[in-house]
Amino acid sequence: GQNIDQPTEMTATEGAIVQINCTYQTSGFNGLFWYQQHAGEAPTFLSYNVLDGLEEKGRFSSFLSRSKGYSYLLLKELQMKDSASYLCAVNRVAAAGNKLTFGGGTRVLVKP
Amino acid sequence: SAVISQKPSRDICQRGTSLTIQCQVDSQVTMMFWYRQQPGQSLTLIATANQGSEATYESGFVIDKFPISRPNLTFSTLTVSNMSPEDSSIYLCSVEDYRGLDNEQFFGPGTRLTVL
């Protein structure tokens, strides 16, 4: 089966940096996604890593280590609007095609 | 990116009834997915819907409870049958889009279902 772990909640100050870790165990690994979800809204795509290393997109960066089953999402220069849940999702190859399995999500609260 | 709409956006239903949720995409896609997000929880995949074949269900989900249709490459429906309060959830449809640089999966706005 699949096992995806991420912290339940994190609090940070506006302007600071927060790192959200995600560890996973799965077969047929085919990449890892990070999504942002504001309360009452659908998840929106942030990043996709399939190779080891760091991918940077503006204030957000995502890192993957396949050998360690580990990823993190780094949020820099935090803004109040970054308060949301951040979902780690593992993409795996299955008989019927690629499938996403989500972690429990990390609720980030940005304080002034 | 793919634009996805869902109907209804929300509904309140009585126990024992059924509700059909529609998902419409603005472009042709091979794979469509249906997820459930229970209150305060993350997303759980219900099934994968491919056009021209029966949907593939994940462990814990069965066709009799969640029948799915996929009549063409831009549309799918999910029915929640014989509903109980435990079915109260947000139901989301999503699609894979390979047109961009990343292998992205986009989500519809969701259908918020409350069962009394």
C-alpha cells in the first residue's frame, strides 16, 4: 500500500520561511505533486517533481529525494494569503493509469 | 490549463436518495478522476473514469454505490446512491493535462453534499 506523512499544522510569521516535509512509501512511484487548498475551494497545482533535486517557482520551491522517499515544499517571504492547507500527493503507475494518493495535508497559518 | 466545471455546486439531500454530479471539461481528456474529501480530511480517490471502458474503483468504493458514466472525452458523471449522512462530503472531479511542462492534474470546483 501507500503511506504518505506530513505534519498536520504549522504556524509562521508574515515574511518568514516555512518548510513543509512529506515522506512517502509507495510502489510504482511516478512523481510527487504539491497542491494548495484554501478553505472551501478546490486544490490548485503548485509543483511537480519526478527527478531528484530542487524546483524553484517564485516564492515556492519543492525538493525531492527518491532514494529517501522525501519531499519538501518551501514557502518564502510568507504572505497572509498563503494561509491554506498544503497537500502532498504521490503519483504512482497503476494498471488503469497514473493515480494520485494524497497525504493528510498541512494547515499553514500565517500570522502578522 | 484545463477548465473544469461541476454541477451542482452544492446540494442537501435526504437519506436514501441518490444524487448525480456532472463534470464538464473544456477540452478532450483521456483520464478523469473522482475524489471525495470528507470534512477536515484530505482527498481520497474514488475511481478513474476512462472513455469507452468501465470505471476502475479504488479499495473501499464499489460501482453499486458510486456508479460512473463517461460517455465522451469531455464529460463524466458520478452518482452517489442510497445516501446516508456518512456520504456528506465534497466530491471533486479532476483531469490530467499533459500539454504543459508539468504532468499536472487539475481539479474542478467540487460539489458540496450534505445528507440529512
